[in-house]
Amino acid sequence: MTIEGVMEQVQSREMSLDGLDLDQETLHEMLYTMRVIRDFEDAAAEWYARGQIAGFLHLYTGEEAVAVGAISALRPDDKLMSHYRDHGHAIAKGSDPQLLMAELFGKKTGIVQGRGGSMHFYDTEAGMLGGYAIIGQHLPLAVGYAFASQYRGEDWIMVCILGDGATNIGYFHEALNFAGLWDTPVLFLVENNLYGMGTAVDRASAITEIHRKADAYGMPNKRIDGMNVIEMHREVRDAVAQVRAGEGPQLLEALTFRYRGHSMADPELYRDKEETEGWRQRDAIENFEQVLLSQDMLTQDEADDIRRQAQQTVDEAVEFARDSEYPPEEDIYADIYDEDTGDELVVWT
């Protein structure tokens, strides 16, 4: 399917709250979280441009409905593993935006003490078990975690989020094969934003309907609208229930679109502004807000308050990050262990 065909496919769907098991407070929380993610990414872009954030920075702007819709369907004890565009996933899973922003700034108070940066958020308490910079690296790890849950007789599941580009490499097929063979409780969630770095999906994959790749492993699969937070929640909720019940792994392909380049270093020469603007007109956050307003699940005053609260949360995160201290130089040797004794290695300088 062409990119134009994909766009028409998702634009033809309407957002509906019918049959949804979410109360008004939860819907408001979902809208708030989506706005926090959007504002967080805008702030990250600003401070990167100011030279206060270093390294690679891959922003999630435009894809908020995938993270919030999917993760709102999980239990707190369910686990999540992600790729390097991981900010939105960590926020939706419950990580503190202040600690995440401090991590971007490389500060000691960061979620991994300033050692990981943008691509390596990790929060055990929230069940966010890492963003991974190597394409597809986390897929076999996610299956291993899920196998551990199964082996121990526990009932938490693993959600493994990956990009469309990761479905073209060996890690993907090895992971799906093992998951299908052993019926491990893992849900693979492909964020298909139509471009792997600067290459369109239809130029990189022989099968452009990514979800169909799971057919080779006898795995239930489906393509869903990643710009529709309600559809994301409903479809992930149903898939998670089946995976948790021992019916084996599943794969969902969420069609979405990133408004910014692959990273802050991307000049975006491979797509035109009209394409991006077409997706912005179907913005997941604004559409969700309008649906809630139209169905009397939200007042305009509440919508304005949610917007203000989200911006305040991010402003406070930036302030916290800027005020925090950098790690001391000697911390470079912390948490390095002697492979023979298991003791922390003392490095003399």
C-alpha cells in the first residue's frame, strides 16, 4: 500500500467512545498525559537547540496516541521495553518527567543518573525496562522476560514496542519465532510511522502491511489506527487479555506519523511539508479533546486546565533539570564490577 493509501485508510476511521470501559477521570488523565508528552518533546527540542542537551535526540511528537492508548490498557505490574524514541513510552508508563528531563540534561538526578541520555530511559519501579539504541536489540530480551514470567507462573506480560524498520532484521524474526514456539506472554507493538530513518516503508519492506509478517509464526496480528487513542486502548486491551490468558503472543501494527525528523539532526529532505501537514490536520491530541468535548465528557474549562497543568509539569521538569548538578567525575567508575569476584571495581588514578 502506498503512503497515500495508508493515510486514506486511517483518516476514514472515526473515534468513538462506544462500549469503552473508561470513566471520565481516566479519559482526562489520558488527555493530560498526551499533552505532557507533546510539551515535553517541544521543551527537549528547545533545550537541545540551546546546546543544553547533547547526543542524539529522537522526538515522539505526533505519536502520542500510541503510547497513551496502549499503556493505559496495561496493569501497573506489566513490563515495557522500547526503542530509542522512548520519551513518550516512559512518561505514559509512569516515570517522573522531572527525572526524565534531568536525564536528557545529563544530570546526576536523571532517571539513570545522567548515564543513558535520550535513548536509554530505564525505570524498574514503573516497569519501563529500557529504551534501546540498537535497532531490534530489545526484541529477544523482551521475549526472554516474558518467558521468565511464564516459567515462574506469574501473570504479568511484556509489551515490546518497535519501529517498522526493526521488522526487516534478524532480531525480529528470531524473537517472533521463539515467542510463537513457546507461547510466551508478549505483545509486539509496531509503531509504523511510515519511515525508517529517511526511507519510506514501501522502499524498504517487501510487505508493507507490517502486521502480516507475524503470519509466518502463526501469531494473531492486526493493523490499527495509531492516531486514535481510543482505538489504541481498545485493541491493546483486548490483545493483552488474550495474551495474559495464555493464548500466546500477538502483534499489533499501529499506523502513526512523527511530525519531526528522525532525529534533531535530520534535515527531512525525503518528505515534503504537505505530507506532514496532512497528518497534523488529524492530530491525535486535538481530535481526542474534541471528541470528549462533543460527548460531554469534558468541558472547555477542564480542557484549558489540562493544557495548563501539562505545561506546568514540563516547565517544572525543565527547572528541576537545569538546577540539578552534573555527576562528579569520579562517578565514571561507579557500578563497574570485577567479573571474577562480583565486587565493585576500584580504579586507581
